[in-house]
Amino acid sequence: MLKKLLVVLTSMIFLFTACGEKAENKKVKEELVIAQDGEAKSLDIHQGNDGFSLRANRLIYSRLVESDENMQIHPGLAESWEQIDDKTMQFHLRKGVKFHNGYDLTAEDVKFSFERMMKSPRIAFVLPPIEKIEIVDDYTVNLVTKTPFGPLLAHLSHPALGIVSKKLLTENPEALKETPIGTGSYKFKEWIYGDRIVLEKNEDFYDKNEKGLKYIVFKNVIEASNRAIGLETGEIDIAIAISSVDEENIKNNPKLQLLTKPSISYSYIGMNVQKSPLNDVRVRKAINYAIDKQAIVDVILNGNGKVATSPIAPGVFGFTDKTKNYEYNVEKAKELMKEAGYENGFTTSILVFSGEANTQTAEIVQAYLREIGIDLKVEIVETSAYWDITEKGRHDLFLGSWGVVTGDADYGLYAMYHSSAKGGAGNRDFYENKKVDELLDKAKIEINPETRKELYEEAQILIVDDAPDVMLYNRNLSVGAQKYIKGLGVHPVTLHNFATVYIEQ
């Protein structure tokens, strides 16, 4: 009997231990850790138009309309809308929406927000050509444009066009610098500069279908290899900007998954055309001819992309196949250098922000330009310094990329090449061509899609001929994630909506 009793007790101990271990193993994961390769510029929605800021800001704030990973438009704070006339769109707001601090959302906030956006040098160019915002009642607003505007809803879905609280910013105009407050699916918790941004789920968010985890953490992990290691060790759940070197390792790891999609982003080397000798189109073309872009795609992307043939990517409305890249032709480059009076070359610099792929690209370009007598100095800076220097035009060349967040050529070309967008708005080449300005202005107000395409095609031909950039590539996007990550739709310009992510083990 004693032996039997001991066996029973021992069995019960094992049973309880096993149950305890099973319960421990089923502990609910509450924190989604995302590693990205840079630092946000601002969590004031109307001051940060860089990708690092927008990824967080699209969660903290909401817009009148939203777009998904397939660039399809969906209701946002506006549950419906209707075209009143060719210049007036009426939006019907959701009732009962509150800001994270408890303030109610009304039409007054929408009017105030758009008026604030119009004063922001960083995002004013994203806006439609607004004439006025009319308040019909507490939950109805009319957006009246100065002219007809074809890509209206596409622009309104841009993540930077979030709605803010009039009451909050009237009480304290600097409030969003201290504590970002919106109506989005996540609330701001903390920002440890240089390390992480932490957001907490907004349980009162209007869309109850979003399954996001309780916390989302954006970690600043500059080196691609460190992001990959973080995935392998389990420290990181999702890693953005996976290097071509790490893609195969992730594919072959049974605990990980690689999510891919062709991007509608454009990677390039910008040239500050207001500085000599880059103000000479012959020099800019010589630099173009001197660089083998396919080799850069092969080395940097491991072939996972295509050489760009236009300043906007295939897949963007308005893209043309009538432009082509400058071929790799060192002799042609040398002829142009001689013609421009720089047969013996000159010294210049290229600005890049920290990151293995950025540095490697700059070093490859440095070697190519050496062949035509150009001594290219590589300047590596932190992300915030990069944005500041290029915004103020204190650079020569720079390694850049531009994602057409709206999916429309207006955003891809106007922001990058219209003279009114010089500096922080997007035109960091400080490029100006009156004919290009005229074409982009006409296309902005044209309603007929075919006419718009023709205008954008003509503008692209002129821009490519002026060569303010070295057109590098349109890459395929890769996102590394743990196998248990579900619900993440890869966005074509990496502005993924992490609020849809859930865990399935």
C-alpha cells in the first residue's frame, strides 16, 4: 500500500509540474518588437515625412481615408464621402471617436488639422490644392479644392495627413512634441531616443477588427546583420530592410519567414544641382555614364530588384516606359568631363546615413567615379543629421530613396522635382526646370487619366535628360519575421500596418 501511495503521489507531482510548464509555455505574448534601420524624425504627424516617422505615426493618428498594402482606399475617420461637384468632396465623420486623451473628434478638428498641414513646409506639398474646408455640421465637412484634382483620395490617404485635436493644440501648440496624441489604433507610451519607440494598443479604436498586440516597439537597429541576428535569437519579431545576404538564411530557417513584394520606391544618387560643378548637366551625365547600375543591383540587392528607368517605379500611376537609364560607358563619361572642363577631375562628397548597404553602395560608386578622375569622399552620418543637411542643401551628392506613398505620379514627381518643393519637402537635388514645373502643375489639376499620363510622361523625359539623379534601382521588398507572425501585409513602400499583426503558434 505504501509503494502504491508513493507511485500515485509521484505521478501527481509530475502531472502538476507538466501542467505548470504547459501553462508557462502558453504565456500570451504582448509585445511586438520591430527592428528598423533608422530613427524617426518627429512624432508630430505634420512634421515627420520620413519612413521611420510615418511607420509609427500611421498607428498613432488616423486619416479621413486609409489605404491598405494593395493601395486600395478604405474608410477612415470618414465613414463615407460623396462628390458634390468637380471641386467639392463631402466627408461624413464617424461619431463617438475620441482622441487618446479623451477629447471628442468633430469637424472642427478636421478643419483645424488641414489648416495646420497647409502651414507645414514638410507636408504641405502632399495636400490637394485646398481652397477651403467647410464645416456643414459637427460630423460633416466639405473639402473644396481650388481646381479639380484627380488623385484626391490617394493623397488624403497619405500617412502624414493625420487628424489632430484642435482643443489640445490650442491649449498647447507644442503638445505633440511632448506627447503625440491622435485617434489611431495605438497610443504613444515612450520614446528613448536612439533606441526605441513604444506604443500601446488603443482599446477604444473604432476598427475592432485590428488584432494587434498590446505593445508595439520600434527598435533602432542600424546594421542589417544585427537585425538578422535578432530574428534568429528571437529578440526581434519583425525586421525591416533585410539585406540580400541574409535573405537565404531566413528562408532556410524553419522558425522564420521571408515576406516579399515588388516596391514602388525609387533608389537613387541625388546631386545638388545648385553647387558647382554639379550645376553642369555634362558633369551630371558623366557621373551617370560612369556607374554600372546593374552591378550595384547584383552586389547590393543580390539581383533582387531592377535597374530604374524612370524617377518613378513601374506600378505607380503615370509611369512611362519611354525613358531609359544611362548605359555604363566610361569613355563617354570621360568625353563629357573633358567637354565640361574637368578632364583632370575634381573632389566632391556623397552623404549617406549609417547602414551597411548604404556604406557599401557609396564605396562602389566611389570606385567607379575614380575611373573618370572624381575623388569622391564618403560622409556617413546619423539619420537626423542626414535629413537636416540635405534639407538645407549643405551636401554635394547623397544616397536617397523615395516611396510613392499615394501610388500616384503626382506625389512621385511633384515632391521630388517641382521647384516649389526644394529642401525639406522632397526636392533635395534643388532641381528646377520651368517646363517640368508647368507640366506637373497641369497634371495636378487634370481629371482625365489619359491626359495626366501624357503630361507625366513628358515630364519624366525632361527630368531624365536633365540628369539630376543617378537612377539606381527599384528593389523588391523583403521583411523578415518569426514564423508565428500572422496578418502582416507587406506595403510597397514599407509603411506596413503593424496593427493587423497577430500571433499564431
